[in-house]
Amino acid sequence: MADVRPLAESDLAEARRIFQVAFGTFLGVPDPANFFADRDLVYGRFGAEHTAAFAADADGALAGTNFATRWGSVGFFGPLTMRPELWNRGLAQPLVGAACAVFEQWGLSHTGLYTFAESAKHIHLYGKFGFHPRFLTAIMAMPARPGVGTGAFTRYSVLSDGDRETAESACRELTEALYPGLDLGAEIRTATARGLGDTVLLGDNGGSKLASFAICHYGPASEAGAGCLYVKFGAVRRGRGAGARFADLLDACEALALAVGMPNVLAGVNLAREEAYRQMTARGFRTEIQGVTLHRDNQPGYSRPGLYVLDDWR
């Protein structure tokens, strides 16, 4: 059994190496050590205000890591990685247990994870902790098109401190209507503070309410990958006209991608949000990676028809 402790800053280089080798080995890429070398899911999350990071030690060395992320009342864990030579020894279970314990400490009402849909081993492991597989999540991409997204949107990074607080409050009000307590404020702040990307904010055709927003990553320090703007989370105000608001949000993401020199847009959508998925495929998005989300106690959360939300819990 592995000994679990908080991840330390001195662990980060090895943690990233293990992440690359573990996922690269599982997916059978020719050079696992360089898998996902164009993006980061370790340094950018470590020490963020809304994350907890765990390390597992075995045989006197770092064996694996796990990250727990909090979005208000919602939490998910991952990436969970383990050195390939230590697979199938039960060493991942304490890392799952550590994430579940912090979820309880945080008092979350909806928790889950994203994993490989084809892996019975992963589904079985997480099932031991009460996580049930639900709908597939598609990670989709398309080229950003010049001339699309000419409508006005605001970038969070250019706002004053006071206006940033107002924007975060408006985002929280929007997501609260999608799922009680869902709050992306910390993710918005982290993306800008750490230089991972920016958040686009769209008004409601001259109205006073926020219509939609999207937290976008881009650049080598982010989770996006080379040449991509990655929508870490996006959502539109629910109700009449939500489909049109979603189209406007996708337009804005394309426009931001081109503005920051990224030729492609990458975004995840849970297939339970069937209207959002259909609109993305009609627009030209195509699935590059497909996984499944597991929800604790099989709760739907905010992955259900009628909601236009982008995320993937990776």
C-alpha cells in the first residue's frame, strides 16, 4: 500500500514526467516520455486556490499523483497517474481515497471524474468508491474561422479589480441556475493570474444580465496543447434563447482563438447535454478523444438535456 501525502513543489518535475509516461504508455504512443509535452496539467493546478494535490510514495520514491478540483459545490479528481511499473498493485486506491476525503471535507454535493470509456479496469476501480459511469464526454475540435464572432464580448483580464468581482458574481449567478452552488470564480481567477488564458464574457443583447461565459486556456503553460484554444469551462444562461446564446459563445471562442494566434478551438461536452452536442457537430466540431464521466451516487448534476455547458473533468 502506498503512503499518501500532500504533493510538494519539489515533486512537480517528477509528477509531470510520471503523468506523461503513464498516459503515453496506456495509449500506446511511440514515445511516452514526450506525450502531451505541449501542455501542462500539473504545474498549473498545483497550489491553486481551488485544488488539492496528493502524492503517493512507494519504495522510497514518488509513485503517483492525484488532483482534486473544487467548483463551488461540485468537485472532480484527476489526472490520477501512477508509474507504469507499479500498475496493478492497488497503489492508486489510496489516491482515490484521498480525493474522496477532501470532497467530504469541502462539503460538496456533486462529485465525479473523467476516465477512459473502454477501460473496464478504471471503471471497476472507481466503482469501489461509489462512482457510476454515465454519459460519454466528447473532446471536440474545429478550426477557428476568420470573420466569425464579430459580436462584442469582454475579456476578464482587461477588467479592473472591482469589475472583475462583478463579473465573477454574474458568472456565479448564471451557474447557480444550472446546478445549486456551482461556482467557477476560482477557475476564472486562476486562468488569468497564472497566465493560462482568459475568460470571455458576453452580455445579453444590450440587457443587464450575463448571457454566457467561457474560461479559455491557450499557450504552452496551459492545458490547451499546441495551436489550440481550449475551453476549460463554458456555460450559457438557461431558458428561452439558450441555443442562440450558445452559438454566440462559440463564435466568441473562435474570435478569441484567432486574436491570440491559436488556429483551433478545443472543447469538451457531455453527451447528456444533447442539444449542445448536436449544435457543435452541426457547426463542424469533430471528436478527437472520447471518454466517460463517472458521477458519485449516479447523480446527473448539470449533465442533462437542456443545459448548454462545456467541460470535460480531465
